[in-house]
Amino acid sequence: MMHLIAAYQIAKAYSIDRKTEMLAGALAPDAVSSKDTTHYYIGNHEDYSRTMDLQRFVTDHKEELSSPFWLGYYSHLIADQIWLQGFYFAWLRNRMKNDPQFYTVYHEDFRLLNGKLLKHFGLKEELEASLKAFCSFPEISEMNKADFSSFLDSALEDLHYSQEDLNAPLQVFTMPQIIGYICTSVDKSLVLMNRLSGLEGGRL
């Protein structure tokens, strides 16, 4: 949900009409079981050098980066790079290794955050309408259309939440922390995308 919210805001900043494609691209890197290739990982966990090779992504897709789909994909990699350094290596990895219960509450927080973030940003209807309008998927060697279709269905399910979910407290994260993360992801994406030819002030 964080990736979808960030991608929607980026699309709005660039007056991108084809928001459905942007959102699909923002989901795509996670639509496979093994994410090493789709996330352009380089470096190692052991020495804290793990990150995304954003420049290689830009080089690989330089002819396609005017496409909302690939801009959404790019925004996903940028957000995950921020997460790796600011959350995972900074403290999450340590807790996952040393607290057997942590992984469970970590994922429960992610489930609860779906509804809390949708309500905070007021984007439930817009995201649902955009995702339901999805009809085409570019050829990507690392994944197939069936995997993406299944992942898209899961994303649509995540748009539904209860009042109980909204009232339940988070145990690992805080709302200001995650809201700040999303806004930083949007800001950094806009900075990096503005360096790409033909984007600033354009309409796609």
C-alpha cells in the first residue's frame, strides 16, 4: 500500500493521466517470489552494503522511462532503497534476528497500516478505481502475467479494512514515521525523475 500511495502522488505531481499504469509499475517488483532480479539488488547483507542499483535500472530502461509503468517501477526501487537504509539495516534486521516474536508483529503492523494509511491519505476510492482499470502488462522476462494478476488481486483485497483495524494500535511502527517515509519516498522520486529527460512539467 505504501508503494501505491507514493506512486499515485508522483503521478499527480506530474499530471500523469495513465495512473493505472503507474500503479501497476509500482507493484511489479514485488509480484514474484524471488525479488533479487526485479529489485536490482547489489551488495551484501553481511557488510550492510545491500542496496538497489538505480543507475543500472535507468540504463536498462532508458528508452522506456517516459512510460508511467516504468516510472512506477522506478519509484518502487527508490522507496525500497530508503527502507533498506533507514529501517531495515538501521534497526529492523537486528530485531528480526534477536526477537522470535518480532516478525509476526511486524507483518501485523503492515496489515493494519493498509487501512490507516488509506484513511489518512484519502485514496481508497482512487486507488481501487485505478487498479480495477488495469488491462495490459508489458513483457518482462523476470515475471509473467499470471503472477502479476494474482498479486494485483491481493492488492485490491488490501484496500478493504474494518473499523477494528483502524482502532488497533501499531506495535512496531508509528503513523508519523510511516507517513514521513512515504512523503520522503515521493520527494526523492521526484528529485531523481526530474533528472530524466522530458519529464519535468510534462504530461504522460
